[in-house]
Amino acid sequence: MKFRPEVKPFLLGSVAAGAVLYLLLRLLGISSGGALTGGVILAAAGVGYMLFFFRDPDMETPREPGLVVAAASGKLAKITEVYEKDYLKRDTVRISIFLSLFDVHVNRFPIGGYSTFLGYFPGKRFFTFDEKSSDFNQHNAVLVRGEGTTCLIRQIVGPVCRRVVYWLRPDKMEVVQRGEKFGMMKFGSRLDMYFPKGDIEIIASLGDQVTAGETVIARIIPEEKRAQ
């Protein structure tokens, strides 16, 4: 199993928390052995969870043309038709994936094409199941222009999630592949994908547990078959 290098400061923090607990227990009169046991248990639990959270497993991305894969691992919780006013400026289908504290938090491109980092936008920290979080929460915005469709991706910060990260160069357009890693959301969050209405056919179902870069959630409709 591979782990993201960003885990390192969290591992140190877990060890430090165990050391602090040891000192507190000693100050409270607990025996050295008992205090050490408590500190070790806390540190080990913290290290174990951080390694689990920052795991980065390999994914098998389907290569059949015209597929759209999940950009995040979690629960496919909402499919909504909305007007996207900032970038696509048209009616869209928004697909929302909610990530728990136990899901892999590495994000992958749902389609291949040309990726542009649109920026980090400060905002609120509404719970990510709240509809307002899509418009008002802090988020990263990424635009991918692919063959057959365009996808706007928003990595959304919730009350627990402290940071969203985009790993590619933010100052230039990048050629990307479907399933390629592009960022991470730390400690529970939400990812929204916007596609122009009529460009895709959803084949996943609400409530499905999806895997980033691996689970097919939609097919791109050929232009000659789209409703005029």
C-alpha cells in the first residue's frame, strides 16, 4: 500500500500527542508504566489512522472511449440539474460525491483533456450535505475541456475538511488523462462535477459507493445523438 507524503506532519503530530498524554498522566500521579501505555496507545492509534486516511491505492481506470469515471471515492449522493453561472454559463448536470473520514481522499480526473486550475475561493464552511455548500463553501475549481464534453470540478471544504489541494501546476494548462491524480481533500469533504446538460448519460445510481478513477458513472453522448 502506498501513502501520500503529506502524511508526514500528521504522523509527527500523533507521536507528539502521545508524548503530551504521557506527561499529563504523570502529572496526575499515574505510574510511569501506566502513563507510557496510555501515550503509546494514543500515538499508535493516531499513526494508524493517519496512514489509513492518506493511503493512495492503485486504481484500474477503464480505457474505453467516451466514459466518465468518479473523481472522488465516496457516496454518490446527489444528481441535480443546475445553471452553472461562473464558468460553463449554461444548464448543467451536477454530480455530487460525499467523502467520509474513511474514504480514500485522493482525487482523479473524470475525463481526459486539458486541465486548467481556476483558483481557490474562500467562503463558508456549511456542512457539505447542505445545498448551499456548492455555492458558498471554500473550494478549489478545476476545468477540464475534453473530447466530447467539458467538466467543471469543485473540491469543496466542509466543517471538518481543513484543506483542498491541487497538485498540478496552477499557472498553466495541463494535458491530463482520465483517472490521473490531480489533488486531495483532507478529512472529509465533497466533490462536485458539472457537465453541460445533454452531454452525458448517467449510468450510476444515487447511493452508489464509487471509487475515484475506477467507477464509471456516466457515458458521453455522441454529438450526433444529442437532443437539439
